[in-house]
Amino acid sequence: MSGFKGLQLYNTLTKTKEDFIPEDETNVRMYVCGPTVYDFAHIGNARPVIVFDVLFRLLRHLYGEEHVAYARNITDVDDKINKRAAEEGISIRELTETTARQFHEDVAALGCLEPTVEPRATEHIPEMIAMMKVLIEKGHAYAAEGHVLFHTPSMPDYGKLARRSLDEMKAGARVEVAPYKKDPTDFVLWKPSTGDEPGWESPWGHGRPGWHLECSAMSEKHLGKTFDIHGGGIDLVFPHHENEVAQSRCAHGTDVMARYWMHNGFLMVEGEKMSKSLGNFITIHDLLTTETFGDYAWPGQVIRYAMLMTHYRQPIDWTVSKLEEASTDLNHFKTFADPDEEDDTPTPEFLAALCGDLNTPAAIAELRTLLAAARGEAHSVAEKAARPGGYTLDFDAPSASKSLARNLRFLGVKLEKHDVNWVQKQARARRQIDESSIKRLADARLEARKQKNWAEADRIRDELAGKGSLLKDVKDPETGELRTEWEVAR
């Protein structure tokens, strides 16, 4: 048994925070579910990518870069991919290659390291077929009408990860009802392919794998029959991760698949669930390049930092104000962080925060403490300059500025500065409206009030308020007529 190095992680399997002790500290292994490449990755997909990138950095610091393996897969065979390719009139390969390339560009802009290995499902079909053969031989799977299915009652503790019993699943789970199933909760490992659907030859006919099987086969090949950490979003606990556990444990005869299961919380957008029907579906690419959220594009480092302001296990409400706060924070940090510091060794206090189940809010609190200290140091050693700009900073002496820089680098934040007043400028541009337009709308509202069209008057008032213009109705002291005054937020 390896020694404990201070890292504690919350384990979904046991519902407790545990000391992290790897099977082999010379070969620490982590698997995280990656994208299904049929569309641009949305902002919810960015959360696990960023969270587990921080954990990857932390594990490499604790155990050494050469002793940590991080596998993040790409699902490039899936019914969603088939449907999208058909809709766009392009080949499946063209769709998956284009989408995967865009995913890589987007996550690189978020400051994420490349994983150690990035297996693709289509490159692991032989491993999947081999695993199905073993499961059938051991009585955990069966072939029926060109399908291969996992028989859930063959595993006594199926449902342990999600803490669901088979009876509960039969009563409430959304499972495919098919006559060839022995049990309603049995799930597909292999299914037949027809027409233009992608497929491979197998002992059960021309077909393609089920989603759950892909991750079991890829994780075994690259990390082993058992490994240390399996991560992903909380929405994957059931059925995806539960079914991975079933396949892997029953095929290999092991007590566990991964010893620690980690899941990040849900993401909301401005207080609502993200969905295309609500018009608040946001891709990483849109955030980085277009004016679709907050009326302007956001730097990748701002998106990364904003994501880390909330603890990974907690739900996060993705708002414009959160991004503005993140941008302001980063500008303050970069003003006083040593720009020439190349070391990314974290300070003990910063490291301790991250070792407490990736407590990034506590780590950010340490950054703010260092910021205050760095400001004090800068003022004590600076000489007032004749030119605008305040002080000339001497970064050779202060220690807090170096520590601040090292911690930011460790967190994956670049020290290159963006415009200090960027957020304020953009916010003002978003709110401002010229006075002639205000007067026109205010007059229209006043006329609506005279006509007792209260709904229209309220609508105009709300429109102006949304643009930062506050209205006040007053009576003229001489004529007694009602008039409207306004104030523009600056």
C-alpha cells in the first residue's frame, strides 16, 4: 500500500471524502469521459474538462509527471453522430474529425493540458468484441436477434454506484422495452447495423457497440483492469458509469473498476437549465468567439477561472456577472503577480486547499490573500513615477508577487494581461443608450399611460431599465402635467 500524500477526494462510490492512496504511486491512473463528437461542445461539457485538468496538474505535482496517466476518450460512433451526419449530408468521418478538431481548439483556449492518451472508440472494436465474448462465457451477457445484452440480474450488487436497486430501476428507469430482453433492465453491448449505419463484423453479425461498452474497453487497454480515478459529470452516474462498472467488474472478476469515482455538479445558465428550446444553449466556441453571452466574447482564461470559482461538486449558475467578476479578479491578480516568474510550484497554503477535494474556492481565497500582500510589498518598494501609471514595481524583492504568479500558473491561468478596464468598458457599452432614444421611448410610455395602456407603459419602462435607464414620473409644478425624468447608468 502506497503512502498518503495529503490529497483527499470525495468518492461517489462511498459518499465520503477519503484519503487518496493510489494502487501504485509510480503509476497513478485516471479516466474521464470525453465528448461525443457530433456537435460543438457546450459550456456544461467544459466543466469536467477544466475540473479534471486541475486534478491532473495536482496529481503530476504530487507524484511526478512521468508517474501519472490521464485518459480522456472520444466517442466517435454513436446514433447521434449518425443522425447529424445524415442531416448535414456529410460522411460520419468528416463530421467526427471536424468536431473533434474544434473540441481540441476550444479546450486548448481554456488552458487545459492534453491528456496522456486520448483513445477513440472506433479504434478499439477488437477489444470490445473480446470483452463481450468473456461476458457471455461467464454468464453475464447473452446474444439475441443480432444484439448482445448485459444481464443485470447476473450481478448481485448492480446499482451500487448509483445506489439503486433492480426493483427501483424496473419501476422507474427509462429503459428500452424489447422482446429479446431477458430482463427490462438489461442493456445493450452490441447492436446490428443496417444501411448507411457504421458497423463492424462480429460473431453476432454486422453491428456496432453500445456507448457503455466503449469506455470499459478503452479504460482497460490504456489503464488496466482496475485503476485509481474515474471522473465525469454527475449526469453520467446512471446509467453510463453504473453500466461501465458492471461490464468491467464482471469481465475481469474484480471488486472494483475504479477505486475513486468523482463527479462534477450540474451547470445552469442564468438560473435556468441549459437547453436549445429555452434559447440559452451556449457552446464553448460561442463564448470564446462570438457576442452571444453578455454581448461580447470572453477570453478562455476568464471562462476557466469563472468555472473554478465554484466547488466542482456544487451546481454552478453560469451568469454574465460571474464572468465579469472573474475578469476583474484576474486583472487585479495579474497587475501584482510577477510577470517574469516561470516556476509553477504552488505555495503550501494553496496546495493544501486543492488537496482538500479540489477546493478551488479556498484556493482562490488564498490568491486574494496573496494579492493583498503583494500590493503592500509593491507600495513599500515602488517609486512614484512622473508618468501616469502610479508605481514602478520591483519584482526582484517581493515574495508575495512571486507566490501569486506561481499559484496562477499552477491553476492553468496565463499571466498575459488583457485590458484592465475591459469588463467595465463592455458593460457600459452594453447598457448605454443615446438620450434621443430614451426621450422617444419615455414619451411613448407617457402617451401609453395617458391612454391607460398600462401593459405597454410597463413594457417600455422595463425595456429602458434593462438598458440602464431609470425613469421617474413627476408633476410639473406650474402646469400640473405629468412628465418623465430619467437617469442613465454610467
